[in-house]
Amino acid sequence: MRRNNNETPYFKYLVCMVLFLSMVSCSFSIPHFEIPGPIQASDLTGIWEITYSDSGHDVLVINGDGTYCQHYSNSKQVYEYSSSWLPWQMSELPSGEIRLQMGSGRYFLNGALYYEDWGGNPDELYDPFEKDSLRSKDDLPLVVVRNRKGELLLYHLWTSSDRGFPIIGGENEYFRRANLSASNGHTLDNGPHCVP
């Protein structure tokens, strides 16, 4: 059977598009996080930071004595917040998930203006690892996870269960341990503008 020459370029184009789309979709991977297993409070002490998609920069200074402070700044929104030293605690859920409760911590994942419009933290947050909602108006809950590189991360809970893990930009949802050489000289003693 003889092929029509008009069909061949179309077929080649279709095959090339399918191969191209397959390669592109494989290059983006859904973030892989694991529950880190048993950890100590000392594993979490230090300076943790995150830069949100709205250019806000959030820093947590976590001390081993059960205190922490939070400093948030956003030059685009001309907003800055510094806490006093506040209590934090770590708990392990029956599933093995390790959750931090940052007492009176502020939820800035959706931006400072969103925080102000809400009148504070959201009433309810969704834990994508437990697939469950929790009420936590007065605290900032974070989930301790480990990424593929073995780094501990402090993952934000979500305001909605249908958010889904982002393929691109997921770095905006978790605190990483700060690179001290790039952390503006903050130390555990002085913190980033922490109020005594």
C-alpha cells in the first residue's frame, strides 16, 4: 500500500510533539518529601528562612530552649514584622509525622496583606501529608520533612485541601536552614531583629 505524501509530514510532526511533551513532563517532578523519622529538638535549632512568591522574606530563629522568634519583611508591600521570643514545641503524630507548633507565629505564605485582610492566621489549615484539616488560629504549624537530598525542611500547611503540590515554585512553601554566610550576620544570639 502506498502512502500519501501529504500524511507523512503530519505524522512526523505528531510523533515529534509527543516525544517533546513527554520529555518536558518528565523534566518536572512532583516534590518528594519523606517523614524524617525520629529527630531531636536540637536537630531543628538554627536559622530557617523562606522567600515567598510575593518577594516576602520570612526568618525563624529556633533555639533549643523551646523559644523562637520570627522576622518577616516585604519591601514591595512595605511591610515588616518582628516577634518577641515565643514558645515552640514539637510533637509526633501516630503516623510518624513531626509537627512544630510555633506559638503566636504568623502565617505569611499567602502574603502579608492576606494576613492583614484575614485579621490574623487562617482559622483552619490543611495538612497534605496527613490529609486532614486542623484548627490553629493562634499558632503557626509546620511539618518537618526531608527532601531527596536528605535536608530537613519546615513545610507550611495549606489554606485549602485542593491546592496540590506545585510542579514549579514549591520552594516558596517551606523553610530551609539558612546559609549563615548569606544570612545578614544573624546568629542564634541576636536573631534577625528579634525583640528581647
